[in-house]
Amino acid sequence: MKPISLRGHERPVNVVKINFDGDLLFSGSTDKKVNVWDSYTGERIGSYHCSAAVKSIDVTVDSEWLVAGTLTGSIEFFKVNGGKQVGLIQLDAQIKTLEFSYGGKELLVLAEWFSKDKKDIEFVIYDFTKIEEMLIENSKREPKKSSIDGGKQDVLVVKPEKVFKIANSDQKFAQIAWGYLNKTIIGARQNGTIEVYNLKGEMIQSVKAFGAAINSFSLVKDFSMMIVNSNEGSKIFDPETLECIKTFKTEVPMNAGCISPLIYDEKLGDKKTPKYHAIIGGGVKARDAALSKAGGFEIRLVNVIYEEELGLIPGHFGPVNSLCFHNDGRGFCSGGEEGVIRIFRFDKNYFSDFE
């Protein structure tokens, strides 16, 4: 397995994401930029310039719109084709997570307010159909200069559809995501707790998953499992009951993880080849790497049935911050603290004799 290394960022890569069709790879970085790549060849197609460090990104199912959330509170919208920024929503908060709902009609935002008179954590839900109408109207006009060039952006005045103020705001969230059929919101706090909320903002389930900070989680496409990554390792949970199914202990923090889409009986050619695998990655924080012998920057391929580590995949020379599988399960992508993105494609023997 020979990876392709992509060097298009000058600062740490915080997030990598592949679009619904599987042909485009998006990467968001602290260098105020989102790059888009060909997910198979690694060719850089273009860049989207944001006003601040990018923490989270998402793209609509039709790959028409890209949204990026920054640490200075801007939610910035771009046309994927052409890279034109067509609007932004400005909040006085850090945007930790944003995600389109299943069907793309709503946009979920995790906002941590940092003004002196407001220290709440809020789940904000926007009606994206209304936002899209504004974006289409803005896209017909002549493009304005970006804030980088000294111009003013098209600030969208949009009233949120729902805003949920979350109790116990001193315990910050690492991530939130839509649950099954957009009926719930799943959140992971940095104190090691996983919580499930209904669409009234009421917590309906909670479990102490780790004794250390949770860094991220991801769900499989049918919402039957989710892998949660923390400073103690990774665990797989049932999102409906929050029952822990599998545990993977590691000596270094795990920042990211995802389960193979081939965990179910998917047809590749004429054969059904389920792969009960997941990938997890992380490592010692960059500032501590020089003082520690255990870097742990390798990506770990694990078996989710037997809780076994199948192999280590080296390459990054800093912590791995984000991972995502290709939609066909034939490979995956990673983004690291050193600003490098790597595209991996599994060899043929992975499908023939590797279990």
C-alpha cells in the first residue's frame, strides 16, 4: 500500500472529508484555507480562502455548496464549483462542529460563546433551505473581495430555526452530530461523557464512556455503530442504547477514527467481501513529542470483532487529526498536525486474503 502525500497546507490539517459521490476530498486547516483534491489522483483542484482557522467543514449531497466553520465564529459558504464565497453567518462564538442533516435541509452548529457576558454552549440549527435561497441570489452578483483582500463579505442575516442552551457549560463538547433520521443529536464532552438530546434540547441519555477527554467520534452510514476516540484509546458504541460494544486501548491519545463501510456485505466484483475493520489514529501532542519516546503517529488498522490490532500504517511525523474512509471502502485519507494529507488505497491482497 503506497500512499499519495498531499502538501497544500502550511499549518495543521484539522479535518478531511470526502463528498457523497466520492470523487472530491476536502481538507480544512489552521492556515485559513480549505483545499479540494481529486480523491483518487491527489491532484489539487482549488482552494477556498476563509477569514480564520478552519475547525469543521461539510459539503451538501449534490456537492453544490461547501460550508466551513472557523474558530472566530464565522460560518462561511462557498460554491464548490468555482470557489466563490457567497455568504457568511457571524457568531460571537467558536464554531466547533457543523454538519448538514440527513437530506440536507438543516445545518447543525456547535457554538461555544466566548463573550464576557455569555459563556453558554449552544446547539444551533439553521434552516438551510432558506440559507440556500440567499446563497443563490448572492451567487448571481459580481463577486466581492474577500476579507483577505480588505473587502467586506456578504453577511447573511439568518434567524436560527432552533437554539438549545446546554447545561453544565463548563464541560465543553468535542463534537456533536445528527442521530438516526435527524431525530436526535449526539454529543461528546471533553470530560469523557457521551450524551443524546432530543430536538427539544432535552438530554434523554448519557453515559460515562472514558475517564479522559473525548476527542472525536464518527458513525457508520446506517447509524448502527459509532467509534469514539479519546486520550485513553477508542471504543465502539451502539448509538441507540449507548452500550459499549468493543474497546481498543492505546498508549497514546487517539484523535480520530472511522469504521470501514465494507463492514456489511458489500459486493466488490462478484464476491461479497465484508471487512470488519476500523482505522484509528492520533499520537502524542506535537509540543510533547520531543520529550516522549512514544510518538504513536502511526494509523492503526483494527478488527472490530476480535478487538485486535491488525497492523500499523506509518507515514505521518506528527499527530493524526482526522481520518475518513473512501466511500467504496477501498482506501482512506488522513490529515496530520504537520499539514500533510495522505491518500491510501488498499492492495488487491487486502480483499482476497486479509481478514
